[in-house]
Amino acid sequence: CGACDEDKKRLFIETEGYRLVWSEEFNSSGSVDRSRWKSVHSHGNGFGNHELQFYTDRETNAWISDGTLKIRAKREYFGGRQYTSAKLETHDA
């Protein structure tokens, strides 16, 4: 693996035959672009993993600023859970 090459002398990332099919540059600020990103809700059930957070579509949990996507977990009581966070998926390109 390229990341395992400590001296970086053998590092080679093959790109031939691949093409970019989707990208996001985060050139805005504020809410996540809902036409590109889908908020995934667990409805408080933790997707069966006993997760302690409630995934929301609120800007307080996911937003764009300074050219990056931010996702914040917060300690707050919401929907029967003690924490909130965001879980996002890309829409098909």
C-alpha cells in the first residue's frame, strides 16, 4: 500500500483507466447542498448498532464553511437520545 511506504520512494498511485465521476469542492458557506447530499436519519434507533446519537438534518450538525464540510456531534437531548450528529450520503452523480 502506498501509505505504508515509509520512505515514499516506491509510492505510485495508479490513475490510468480511472475517471472522476463525482466531486464536491465546498465553494459555499452555510447549509449542505441538498441536491448533492442526502441526510440519513436513524430515527433514534442507531441503525441497530446501539449508537447513542440521533442523526439530524440540522445545520447545527452539518454545514459548509472555509471550503470544507463540517459534521459536529453535540451533547444534547434530542429524539430520545443524549447526542446529535449528522450522517450524509452523496446523491448519485
